Amino acid sequence: NPAFSLGLAIAGRLKFCAVALYIVAQTVGAVLASVVWLGMMMVMPTGATPATPQLFGALANGFDAHSPSQVPMIGIAIVEVAAVAILTALLLGATSPRDKSTLGPVAVGLAFAVAVGITMPLSNGSLNPARATGIALFGQNQGLSTQPLQQLWIFWLAPVLAAAIVAL
């Protein structure tokens, strides 16, 4: 997650020179995951799944008309910032050298699952700029009223801003 990588760098847990490489690798990984998903959808029997282009379009993150609940941009920004801020704070606490607990990964995973459950009906649950990018690329030009790449900026800005604020 690029937001978490930036947060860890600002908190002094990652070197800034490595963060750019992490972000590129995470984004390329998300795009490749979308390619794998596309490949899996293409070999499914006809009628077993929704049409692939419509599925990518429906799962792309969005606000206003492209939000599953028609949430305006400011609402999505607030939800994304709040959720990623909480997740970043939890991640920083769980990875603190002072934390001797072995349950940190469990706490982070459960919190992420809850955050996705909360944000899914609002924005399709991004919380991860790389994930948002992979889906948006394949949801583009699928007959949607709003193109996913036009709204992608908020799914980069909000999480990165949240992680940066918490890490300071």
C-alpha cells in the first residue's frame, strides 16, 4: 500500500529512497493482479460471472454517480482519510520496536477487513492507491457515466495525506 509505505518513511521506519521503488512495485503489482483477474474471468463459463468489462467498471472506486451509494466527493475524501489514518496509526503501533506483541499482524488484518467492510458500500473500498489504480485501468472505457481514471486522484490523495498526517 503506497500510503502505508509513505507513512512508514515519514515515521523513520523506511528510507525515502526506497519508498519510490516500493510505490512503483506496489502499483505494478496491483495492475498485474488485475491482469490475472481478467485472465481468470475470461476462462469462466459464459454466464457464470458478470461480463468482465462491466465487472471492472463496477468495482472501480468512485464518488458521486460512480459511488455505490452516490456519496459526494467530500464524503468519500473524509471516509478515506479517516479509515487510512486509523489503519496507519495501527500499523505504526503494531510495527513499533517497543511493541513486543506478536498479535500486531492480526490486529492490522482485522482492522483492514473492517475498514473495507465500511468503505465498500460507499466508494468500493479502496484504502489502497495501488489497488484503485489497477482496477481503474481496466474499468476505463466500459460505458460508465464517469470514467474511473477521472476519479482516481482522490484515491491517491486522501490515503497518502492521511498516512502522512498520522506519521508526523
